Amino acid sequence: MANESLSPNENETRRTLVEKQLCQARWDRDQLVDEYPITEGKILAAGGKPRRGKRLRADYVLEYRPGMPVGVVEVKRTSIDAADGIEQAKRYAKKLELPVAYATNGVDIYEIDLDAGTMVQVDAYPSPDELWARYRRAKGLDDEGVANLLLTPFDHSVKNWDNSPKIPRYYQRFAVNKAVEAIGRGQDRILLVLATGTGKTLVAYQIVKKLWQARWPEGRLPRVLYLADRNILVDQPKDEYFVKGFGEAVHKLGRGVAQLGRHIYFALYQSLDKQGNQTTGDTTALFERFPKDFFDLIIVDECHRGSANDNSNWRRILDHFDSAVKIGLTATPISTKDADTYEYFGKPVYEYSLRNGIDDGFLAPYRVRRVNINLDVMGWRPEPGQVDNHGTPIPEREYTQPDFEKILMIKERTEVAAQYLTDLLHETGRTNKTIVFCVDSNHAHRMRVALHNLNQDLSGRYGGDYVVRITAKDGDAGMAHLDEFKKVDSEAPVIAVTSRLLSTGVDMPMVRNVVIFRPIGSMTEFKQIVGRGTRLFPDQDKFSFDIIDFVYATRKFNDPGFDGPPIRRYEVKTDDEGHAVETAEDDLTGNGLQLAEPHADYEEQESGLFDPGEGMSDDELVSALTTRARRYYVDGQDVFIWNDTLYVLDDDSGRPKMIEYRVFAGERVRKLNLSPMELRGQWARVGSRATILQTLKEQGIDFKVLAEQMGDHDADPLDLLLAAAWEFPAMTRRERARRVRREHREFLDSFAAEAREILELILDKYIEHGPVELRPTVLTLPPLRDMGSPSELTAHFGGGDKLREALDRLGEYVYDIAA
């Protein structure tokens, strides 16, 4: 290899050698996308200020047509062996699902064919047509029509909030192309599973745009129906995407009018299923006024709801348009007795999970604060003969968490939770947008009142809108609050208290706190609720979010089904003699087990999935419903926070897993590969202590959070680390300073009066602020700066080197190994 100092650097190698070689292979420069963005870099936000890991950028991606990558090139400078780039090239190709990759230093070229399993040195790159042909062979794209659909370019006309174009990310391109390819191959039911916050609406828009530009089907413009069950799920994609991209071709159906002259329709199931004028005897539903073959494509948003149910009236709509291709979009497929997303749509053609999004840096990571209220831990039992606030006798039994807010309303329980949340917002940011999920609208009202009264200053400043309730009962006023709440530039509302209305389908990138104050039985709903906080908004430093859990709902993070598809029920078909002749398709988790999703009766009753009369006689049913309808209001009870614990994501596990912050910190300390004695020794010196602090900061250690979690705000950070990693007993900073003054008086007295006074003041600053003050910059802080300039103070020690030596000695005595 050439002398590195004389050889071209990597950038020069690209421009003068690699690009020239590619152009000789008939690649146009606009087919060479340099610094091709793949991922944004995982966000590390366990503690302290969030920072990103390394972004994944390919040196070159070779595009046969705009938006259609067929190969990747990793470049090293000429003084480095080209083979050193092979692993990087393979990594990029695997991430982009490309069959061919190249590693080069501008002199040597290695070709890695992941489809053929070969790795060879070549003299030149293949031409675009050659590489496209190899791509088609690897992907099985024999059909010319399917290939042409994929080559239809992506649309860049829709803009972000800052007017930059919405460029599809790599996984969004995958989802679009997988769906379009399936359509081209004649598949009529297609499922896309993408985590909340990963841009399902953009995917839907790009699918339609590709089909529109390709004149599918049969050389004409397609007729498309976009279906959902909530106005916000219809209006947001219609107004923010499709109207901007398709103009007057877009129409929202409603009021019983079948407008047949448009191409892209948006509709609620409820509107389509609405029958005509009953007084005239017209019972024809709106969807039945369209010919059965009118729509070519139906997009079903949040397809785990509504039409997922075999017996749903809404299924009739999809059945009516039986010739249309149906695309289901969801973050949370379901698989239950009567509703199975996979049963209707089939296996997903593409999946992108929450973990994928967090690892790639496209979704915000989260921390969890589990907060235990004493009543939830210990339960509550009325005194004999106790009556509620209305004089109604309270049945004598033990009431536990599922009873609270459904049967038994204890005023202080809501107020204690509101106080905890208020205190937390005082610490983390009182204008941090927060969603609080309550049991029902009544509970949401009482939570709103408690939060409103605890934050009177801001409630007054924002005209009573610092805290608002947004539930189905709040109608248009609630929707108006929601419109303001979800804006990235709105100051208020800050806290939105809800029950279920905001659990799905609402894009709210500024939400920093998701508060769970009601039990959640459904894994599907839990995923949706977590998804309210996963969107990033870097322009306002929103890189992570917190989940505040009062009801231990976050135990579902430990469920094997949390970050993957639901466990499918296992079925066996038999012949007339009882022998197994056919089994259902293998369950998607690979374990072949039948596991019921945990649920709670009180939740499913409210959501309409629970039959309260199942297995009961009429008299038993009347009695049960009467009991359920009765609620008891109680106040004057002793309610308090039992304890709260902070948990963070475990980066080392194969899936999202919560670990306690103290455990997390201890693991990071042990990864320094220092013994307790070595850690003490390095901590005592200014330079090595700074290195350790920076390393731990980069790994997400926040000493303020650690002190809070360990309940010891006066301990030295070193003692917190020793306690977290090896369970050493902690000393306070005051105790350490007192020990120096008592046992190392000779050291202090060895200095002249002025220098000794400076060291004494530095010890006082250490007591107040910790080891950050055991360094020369302390001379710029009061009261030391009042004694003279840093140079004047340094002169009392005989110069800068002598000062640093004195501070290192002081640090050694503060962190004496015997302490």
C-alpha cells in the first residue's frame, strides 16, 4: 500500500477513482447516490441529555431508477486494504435488502453477491442493466408488469412542517414496494404492520401514488377507498397527504350521497353503513349505492379494529367490494376467537417493529416510572357499616386495583396521583406535553380537576386550558382541544386527560409523558398507548419520552408478545375418524402454543367486546348488572405513594425489556472493567475522573437521576457508583470533607495561609456540588473569584502545575481507599 500521508483520502478516492470507474461502467452520476442515508442512529437517552449513536450511511447506493436501489458500494482510501470494507458493505446491503455489494479502495474491487453466496475480486463494476437483471433474478421479478410497477418513482411533492419534502425512509420504501409487488402479482389481500410513529400514512400515500402514476389497473387511474372508524384517522391523511398530492380527485363520503365522479375516496365505516331515509322506506346503505366493482383498491387503516371482527357489520362493506384489492395497515394485529387480522389479510408482506424503529433512531426510546399507591399495593376494606359520601352502605369486602374508579372512587387516590405528576413536571418541565389515560370519562374529569387546582398559576395563564379533558363526551370542544394539543408549536393545552379516545391514530410528536392510570388488559391497546410518545421531534429537542405507570401496566413489556405479532390460535382439522389431516398455518411466534391474551372484564365490557351475560341466568344477569352499575364515592382516606422506581430500556437484550435504573447504572460501571479500588484511584485524579464521567454520560448515566432513585442526594457520585455496582455503603460529601480536615490536617497545613484558605473553600464547594468542584475551574466561581483572578489565585500555589498537583492530592484524600 502507498504511504498513507501521500495517498488520496477517502473523499478524493471517491471522486477521482470510484466515480470514474462507475461512469466507465455506464452509470450516470444521478444514479450514484452518495452518503445514502439508512438509519439516523439510535438515541441514547437513559439519563442526561439524549444523544445519537452512529448514523448508518452508505458511501454509494446504485439506483437503476430514482428510488430503486440495486447495489451498494463501500469505499476506503487507497492506503487501506479494500477487503477492510467488506463487512460494512455486507451490512448496508442486508439492511437495504440488496443482493449485491462492493468494497473498494479505488484500486481493488471486491464483489459480494449475497444471493449467490460468492465473494470475488473483480476488475470492473457491472452496468446498470446488468445489475438490474441480477436484482430481478434474486427477487424473482420475472413479470415485466411487476417490475415496471416497482420502477415507478416515489413522489416527493408532500412537504414536512418546515417545507422540506417527505422523503420515504428505507423501511417505508420496502413497505411500499412489497405492497405494490404483491398487487402486481395478483394478491388481493395485503397486510402491512408498522409500529406507531413510523409513517403508515406516508406509506399508504406512496402506494396510491405509484399505482396512479403507473396507470394501474389496465392503463387507467385507480379508484381508491380509504377506510377508518374515526374522523381523525380519515381527515388527517386526507388533508395532510392526499389532497396535497391528488387535489380535486379526493372526496370524503358522507350524508348518504354516493358521489361517483372522483377517484380517491375517504370514508368512515359508520357513514358507509348508514341507511337511507327510513320514513321513505329506503334501507339501502351508502356503500350499497356503489357498484360492487367500483373500487380497485381499499386501504383499511387501523385494520385490527372494526372489520377485523368476523361478525362485524363493517365486514359487510369489504365483502360488498369483493373484487377490490384490500390493504390493511396496523401497528398491532390481533388474533382472538372472533377477530383475527391474519385470518383476513394473511401474513404481513412487511413488518417494522417498535424495536426496529428505536434501534434505527426513527422512534423515541422511553423510560418507565412505576409508581405504587398504597391502596393499590395493600387493597382497601371498608370499616364495618361504613357508608359512602351519599350514605350508601359499602359492601364489606376487599377492594383492589381493578375495582378503583369502576366501583369504588376514593378521592385521595386521584389527588395523590395528580400531586405526584405535578411534582414530576416541576422537575422535568411544566410545559412538557402529557397524556393521562384514566379509567373512564368520570375518572378523567376528577383527574382534570385535581391537576387544574394543583397548577393554578398555569391554569390561569392559559385561560383554564393548561389541563383539558378529551373524551367522547367532550364532543366538538374536546376535538378543538385535541387540534391544539397535537400541534408542535402550540403552548396549550399541556396536559390532556382522556380515557380511550387518544389511544390510537393521533399524531402527537410533542408528547413527552404518557401517564397510565387505568388497568390495561389488552396487549393491542397497550402498544397503542405506548405509541403516543414514540414520535420524534428533534427541532424542539424531543428525543425520548417517559411512561408514568400507576397501575403496573408496563409489566406487559415482559410479555413475549410485546414487540412482535400476536400468538395465533392453534387449530387442527380432522377427518371423519378423528385423525389430523390439516393444521392451521404455523403460529407466527414459532412455539405452537395456544396462549390467551390477558384481559380484564371491566375493560372489555366498556369496549364492547365482553358479554356480561355469558353463562348467567336472567336473574343472575340483572343482579350482576345492578351491582356493576353502583358506584361508591369515598374521601378522607389515608392515601400515599408507596414507592416509585425508574426503569430504562435494556440495550443488550434481544427485545424491549425494562431494567431498574440502579441495575442499569451498576452494569455500566462494571463495564468499565475497573475494580472498586481502581475506580477510586482514577476518580481521585482530575483527568481520569473527567474521562470516567464522560464515558458514563455517553452511556446514559445521570447522577441526579441515580441519586433520586437511590434516595441519597447527599452522597458523592463515586459512592453512588460503588453502591450501584457493588453495593458498597455510601458516605455523604460532608462526611468525606470532614474526614479530610480531621485526618489529613497536615496536608492542608503544609500550604501558606492564602493557598490553605483556597483549599478549604474548595472543600466547601465540594460539599455543595460534588467532585465537579475539585478542578481548576472552581477558581472562577464565588466566593473564590472574589479573592482574585484565576492567575492570581494560581500564583499562591506556585503556578498551574502546582495547583493541579494540589487538587489531585486533595482528591486522593477525599477518596481515600480506606473511606
